Amino acid sequence: MRQDPFKYFRIEAQELLEQFGKGVLDLEKGLRTAETVQRILRVAHTLKGAARVVKQTAIADHSHAIEDLLQPFREAATRVPEPIIGQLLQRLEGIRQALSLLAAPPGPPAEVPAPQANPAQPAAPPPVEAELRTLRADVRELDDLLEGISETQALLRALQNSASGVQRARQLTELLLEQLTRGRDSGRVMGIEKLTGLAGELQGSVNALAQRLGTGLEQVQRELGQVRGAAEQLRLVPASNLFTSLERSARDSAQALGKQIAFEAKGGEVRLDAHVLEVSRAALTQLIRNAVAHGIESPVERSAMGKAPSGRIWLEISRRGRRVRFICRDDGRGIDLDAVRRTLQQRGMPADELGQLGRDELLRQLLRGGISTSGSVSQVAGRGIGVDLARSAAERLGGQIRIDTEAGRGTTFELVVPLSVASLEALVVEAAGTVASVPLDSVRRTLRVPSHELSHTEQGLTLLYEGRAIPFVPLALALRLHSGAELQRNSVWSVLVIDADGLAAVGVDRLLDTETIVLRPLPPYAPAESIVAGASLDADGNPRLVIDPEQLVAEARRGRFSEPAARAERRSILVIDDSLTTRMLEQSILESAGYTVDTASSGEEGLLRARQQRYALFLVDVEMPGMDGFTFVQRTRADPELGQVPAILVTSLSAPEHLQRGQDVGASGYVIKSEFDQADLLERIRKLVE
């Protein structure tokens, strides 16, 4: 495979192009003209030199032209004229187009002629490195990482120096043993005082060594934890990386339509996985173009309505738990619902059905795509695909999009998507021996609650807080760690969790710490309760559950956790498998479905357990050393007490003779691992045990 000669140039050029775009937009706003010009000139010089190195003369020529355009304004205090701004944007578009041709698989260097860019044509988003495998990091973050590595190295050197203490302790031990052995063989023992002195010196050396090692290892562990956290931060990208290209899209769309726009964005400090950020960029670009085309009025119209001539578009990015919200709103005319009705009528919707559609249903129809409220087709909008593309992007990320509009006041689009990876501050708690994390931005407060202040209602436990009853959920019960009977202490710690729908209180055993964690999704083969957002890693690299505040509040308000007594009477299932991974996976699936589960690692152990306790069903692996699954089922069928307990065989053996043997020994079901379906397995079990 050929090496990619433009790999690092593309990354650098994309970053410089982003700085270019932001600088030109600042010039257009008249922000610190001389300072901004000098900044753009430095960027142009850097890109020109890099482009010459990789023989991309078109990009180098565009950069040189930008230098020529801005050189007269290097020391000027006046604003750069609008025609110059237009020429700068044309040159940037030329660079963008040339760079986009380098994003394909490596081939001969492609020379791109300088395009005659149309200033009314909205700019496309910048090209993206394939699969976003390479990211550029902030220098300060790299400095923090390197500092942590240096500190750890220093601590390890100090531990290495402790080796001299180990050597001295070893010498003292050998000397003491030698004296004791010589004395035993010759009948003469060294004086007690000398032996005591040696033993005392040995004890002192060992104690000092233990203290140094203990302190040093603790410091190393702490430093490595910080280094790992810094490295995980580098995996994520600040949302502010979106802002320049989105503002450019708003500006270019407005210019194409003869409108004026002021763009504001906040939430740039939110750090997200690069894939989520890039797919969201495409959706937000469409929403912003739609806002300019359909929502924002012309300056004349706005003035006649008593509005400022410049329309405003706001973008707000926020994160809550495992979801991120992109809210894009404008102060324009709002969505023309009558135009939506006319389009639906033209598409053949019956008049009586159309007359029954209210505001919300019309907005839902708009989200389905193919509906345009524009009276004409332009370079910006008019084909009814803008919202459709935004919706498709949301679905691609497993999210959703919502619309709200008010005539004459504007429209709000809310894009909500789950995160594949996210960095967040979390409160670390413990319940029934299990450590979990709760996103800190959803924690209203923590308090110690006496047990007698918890009230039992038809919806479950409630806690009186600020004069109103809110649902109380023991975290151990919500995670099915116990039946809830343990909640008999004098008092419990309660974490008040808030979301858009209200409050819920979570009961925990201990509050451990607050820390920055990186939220990771659970693998698809590890199902969990709906309140689990994902997992993070603790200092030892072990997975730790992260609670989803929204799901927790929703489930608590629905009273899902209100029947601890019924849970104590769950039917019991015995899982028999020699693989620990398979046993834990099947146990998790069954417990999530409401069953009590015991496990055995062999057929022999399973048979012993089956004779000691009554089970509603056996779930048995076939291929096990010693007694295999066929033999286990055959023996239980022959046992008068166990013969009526259904048994399901789980195996990778799928040949017809194996299926037939399973039937012959009396198995109630046969599940092939390569065709495993969790829902099908649970349905089979439900029918057998009920």
C-alpha cells in the first residue's frame, strides 16, 4: 500500500483554514482590524510554506494572494472594505476546494486551478480526515500530559533508589540466619544482645523500605491516574471547533439572499467524540441555512415589523449525562404552517384529514422531509431537503430532532444525540458494594435522610423536599443489586438528581469523591438497566457504571421501582457453563428480566446445586469438561424430583445430529450461540417457567 503523502498536510491545512475563516469573519465585524490582519497574514505564510513543500501550488498561490490583499491593511486602524472581504472569501473557497481533492485515497499530486468562486454560493464544510483517526491536540493539554509523565518518571526513579534498602535488608537477613545456623551446629550461639541488635536493624530497614515503597507507589498511582485522564481528554474535541464553519455558512447564506445576520454560539467548552461532532456539523449547517432562507426576513421587512435589520441566530450546545443537545434558534418569521398545509394538499392528502392536523402534527409532517415552505428554489433552499438532511443526520447518530415555532418571533430546532465518548464531571457513589458515577451537572444536592422521613405511597417511596414529595429510589434496587430489604438503616445518603422533567432522589450507601470521567458506551452484548448510560474506568482500569439522570428520573416518576416485595419472589434459574464470560452475560440478561440467578461452572456442580435448591429452569452449556450438557439433562430427566424442571441447552453445535440428541435427552429448548437472540431466549424462558 502506498504511503499517503498528504496525510499530515491535510490535518494542518484544515486547522489553518479554520483559523482563516474565523479571522475573515472577525474582519467583517470590524474586530481589532490590525491585530486580526497580522494574525491572518501569519496563517497565510504558514500555509503557503507547507503547500510548497508538498507541491500544492494552487493552495500556495491562493495563500500568497491573501497576503497581497491584506498587506495594505497591516497597520491600518480602519475596517477592511467589503469588496476585499469578498475576495478573501473567494480565495478561502479556492483553498477549500483544492484541499477537498486531497482527501481521497493517495494518488498523484493533483493541481487545482484557481476557481472563479461565486460569492453567493454557500461554502461547503471543510473536509475531514478519513474516519477522524488523527486529531490535533491543544499545546497546554499536551504540556499537562508531559508534566504528568515526567512526575511519574521521577517517582519511579525514587522507587528504584529504594533498591539499596532492599539489598541492606537482605544482607542483614543472611547474617542473622548465618549466626543462628552456626550457633545451632556448634552449640554456641551469638550473644543475645548481638542477635537483638541485628534483628532490630533488620526491622528498621524493612519498616523504612515499606514506608518508602508505600508512599512512592501511592504517588505513582495518583500521577498515572492524572496522566490517563489527560490522555482521555485528548481523545475528545471541543465543540467550539464547529463555530467558525457554522458562522461562515450563516454569513454566506445571508449574503446570497441579501439578508443580514448576527450569529452567536455558546457551549464551545463541551468536549465530544469527533465522529459525533462531525455528523452534527452537517445537520447544524442545514438548520442554519434553513433559518436564513425561511426564517430571517429581509432588512426592509424586519424594519417594517419593528425588528433590528440584522436577524439573529443562536446556537447553544450543552451536555446532560450521555446526551448532547444542539439548540439552534432564530428571531425570524417562524414556520409558515399554511405553506406546509398547501404542500401536503398538493401531495394528495385528503382535505378532511388535512383539516384535522394541528400545529404539532404539521411540524411532525415537516420533519418527515420533502416539504418546503419556500416559494422558489435558490442556491440556499427551496427543495425541501434541508430538514430531511438534518433529520437523517440525527438518526445516523441514534438521536432525534424537535421543532418549535412562533409566528413572527422565530423557530427553534433541538437536535438531541447520544454520545459515543464524552468527558464529564461526576459524583462517585457506592451502593450495595457497587461503585457508580452520577453526572455532576445533574446533581442538585446531597443530604442525609432519616429513614422515618421516607414515605410509602402507591408509586413507591417518596421524600419530602422543599415542601413537595419527590420519588426516592435506592440505587441498589434500581440496579437490581438487592430486593430493597436492606433499606432499614437509621438514615441514608440521598443524591437529588434533576432533569428537564423534574427531580428524583437516589439512595446510596456512601459518597466517595468527585472526578472527571470519560463516559464510554456499553458493548451491545452486555445489556444493562435503562438507567445505565454507559461505563467509565477507575484508577485500576476496572469498569464502573455511569447513571443516566434522565432515565433515572423518568423511571422513578413512573413508579417502576415500587415493588420490592414482588422482586423477592422472583423465579430462580440455574446457569451452568464453564466459561465465566458466558455465565456473567447470561446472568446479566436474566437478572435484567427479573429472575434470580445462580451459576455453576461444571455439570457436576450444577447437578449438586439442583439437588440442594428448587429452580424454575436450567440453562446449560453443552460442551463442558467432565459432565457435558447432554448428560446433565439426561440425568435430571431421570430424577423424580428434577425431571419436571425445564432445561434449555446453549451451544455452538448446530449439526442436525446434535439437535436430535438434545431432543432425545429431553431438553426443552436448544439455542445456537451463533444465532443468539436475547429477546427470543427470554420469551422461551417465560413460556417455560410460567
